[in-house]
Amino acid sequence: MTILDWSIVGLYLIGMVAVGAWLTKRQRSSDDYFRAGRRVPAWAAALAIVATSVSAATFLGAPEDAYNGNLTYLSVNIGQALAVVIVALFFIPAFYRANVTTVYQLLARSHGTGAQRACSAVFMFGRLFASGARLYIAAIPVSLIAFGDLSQPHLVISIAIVSIVSIAYTLMGGVEAVVWTEVPQALIFIAAAGTLIVLLLSRIDAPIPEILSALADSTAADGSSKLTFIDTRADPALPFTIWSSVIGFTLFNLAVYGADQDLAQRMLSCRNAFQGAKSAVMSMIIGFGVAALFLIIGLLLFIYYTRPDLSGAAHDRPADSRQVILDFILTECPSGVRGLMIAGVFAAAMSSLASSLTSLSSTAICDYYRPLARDRSEAHYVRASRLAVVAWGLILSAVAVVCMVWQQRSGQGLLTFAIGVMIFAYAGILGVFLAAIFTRRGNALSATLALVAGAGAVFLAQRPGLIGLEDLKLSLGWWMLAGTAASFLVCITGKRTPQPETSP
């Protein structure tokens, strides 16, 4: 890293904190802090959703997945498209009709406050581990840049660095600061990805048709071609088959867009339900393109490191595939471009972390603290919200250290690890939401039991040998299906009773 590279990264970090400071004066109420006064345009919300969902796990994990495997991760977007349509037609209008600040307040109208708080608690627990995994992954490039290695002590210091900067601008400006920092963050990492593709193509001494031919003739670890996009095999152990994508990942993305305060908060910041739905659809389209860019980078890195006949020379392959993209950035990118690349990594990392801080804080304050501390001033709730941001930031840092040890012992790829962590919470929560929106069944008790059933079913789907199915191995999408089905069926066993009106 040269002085120019550090200057680019430094200007980016200072700019993010400056935006938060500038927006501090607009945070006069908890509605301003958590919903931006519903003044965010749909296009900005869409870019913010993309920035939130494209974390460092995508920046590092998607190239790693394509480098070791193929393009089947893109088929997940089929399930995403189906899910976004359902969320836009049913979930978002329901949230706006109920005028909620957190999506779990909707459950108080249907199942009672017990269900609302149970789902909020499960969300916060699941989001802690999912965001902790993202924070750990975000610390990988920081450790490599600052210390030149991935030793655990240096990763812990790097986790602290990313946390401090993210807490700083989230603390001051709330969700509005997060959205308006995520817009340039999204543009930065998209520009970084595009620049990296151009640079890789310039370093590979072969025309694009020859590169494609070489990829088609190369195979991933499971025996499929590196260019495989749709995997029609019926093996449930494969993570991204068409069957897993259409069934399991449709459910997964229903939870992502419709039952996770992390992304739903962006849609709730728009002027009305139509604009919120519009932002979801736009983000899905942009997100598909972004995922494709990072997978293409992984394939080009495979050619660069494994095909010296095409890349013009033999290049030392990174021993750890987690750092394959970073190794190229730090050793092959020219000064200035390297700074842009690292700023892109920081953008992907901090956007998802800041989003998690606001969603965790809004859930804790709106679903727990505010009902207990009624009739306080709006200034009091804003102060409480800021204290919650700091508290969650410290807790997330500790969880990230746990995830660091967990992932290294599990041996899973970064992308699979980050997705798998959240399924435990997503499956149970989604089953309860489906019962609330599409049926007239369920109450506080059955919803709470449904959350337990969903997590239990996911656990058994990961370890089918516990129920005598030693030869069965299921991948991510099937974990989600098992958990959601169990949660939904348990939830609808309860009889719904009329609930008193509650204020959001």
C-alpha cells in the first residue's frame, strides 16, 4: 500500500463519518432515527439494500466460491426474484398499513405482543451471529493490509477497527446516515469490481472466447464445469442446485426481504408502500448484476493463477482461498487502483455492519424499551437509541471473535458460512410471518413454540444422522425448507384471538 492508496482509503473513511455528523441535526425523533422520517427515495433505498446485502462476505466469498467452484450461486437469484415479488405484493403493504417501525410490530396485531417480542429476540440473536460472521470476514482484508497475515490476534484488532468506524457514523446519523453512506458505498464497490475485471482481462494473455473455452473445460470440485449456471442434479447435498434455489432460497429470501429488520428497515424508510416495494424490486435487479461481477472475478482469478499458458506466466497461488482476491489486489494492482479496491472492501464491510447496528437498535428500543419506558420525550428515545448502537457494536465485536474461531474450525467457505449462520433464526421467524400474513391462525404461545421448532428442524437437517438418516446430507436451501415448514405448521396449531390495538 502506497501513500496514494492510504490517502484514498482515508478520504473514504473520513467521508463516511462526515456524512453521519452532517445528518445528526436531522435526528429529532426516534422516527427520524429509525425510519429517516420516511423521506428516502426508492432508488436510494434500493442501493442501500444492495449495499447492506453485499457485505464483505460477498466481496471476498463470492470470488472464493467461483474460484473453487462455478457460477451456480447465481441461480440463488431465481429464488430471490420470486421472493421479492411476494414481499412487494403482500409483506410491504401489510407493514405500511400497520404503520410499523419494526416488522415485528406487525405480529403484535395478529398474534399478540408475546409473539412480537419472541420474534424480535430470535431476530436479534440470529442477527448477532450473522453480522458477527460478516464483521469477522470484513476483518480479513484489514488484517492482511495492516499486518500482512491472518493471525488471530491481528484479526481481533482488525475487528475493532472496522467496528469503531461503523459505530461512529451510525451513532450520529441513524438510519438516514446509513442509507446516504450506503449509496456511495454501493457505487464504490461496484466500480471496484468492474475495475478489477478490466485489470484481470488485461493481465490474461488470451481473448475472451479462449478464456470461456478454458473455463468450460475446467471442472469444479463436484465434477461440474466452471461455467455451470443451472445445476439440475437432484443431489440434496449440493448447495446451489435449481431445486434448492427455487424452493429453499425463495424461502430464505422471503425472510431476508420480508422478515428481517436489517433490510426491511430500508423499505420502511420510503414515502409509501409502493415506493418501498419499488425499492425491493430495484435492489433485486441491481443485486443480480453485482453478484455476477464478483463471480466473474473469481473465474478470472482461477484462470490467472492456474492457467499460465493463458495468463502469460506462472503466478504463486494463495495457500488460503479466502484471500485469493485480496492477494491479487495487494500484489498485482497498480497504486491508486489498489486504494480504490481496498476502499471497495471497506464499503462492502461497513455498509452491512452499520445496517445491522441500526436494525438491532431499532428492534431493541421499539419492541422492548419504548413499551416499558412510555411517555418519555423524543430526545430521550434518540439518546437511548444511540446508546443501543454503541452497546450492540461492542457485543457484535465479541461475537465476531467467536465466529472467527467457529469458521476456522468448521472449514466452510466464507459465503456458505455467512448464509448458514442466519438460517437458524430465519426459518422460525419466516414460518410465523407466513402464518400472520396468509392465515388467520396462530397466537403468542404457538408462535413462540414455532420459533423453537424452526431452529430445531434446521439443527436436525444439518445433522440427519441424529434421527437415523446417516447417509442423508442436506445443503442450505433444504435446511431453510425444513425449518420454515416446521415453524409454520406449529404456529397455525394455535387459535388466533382478537388483539387490542397497539401503537407502533
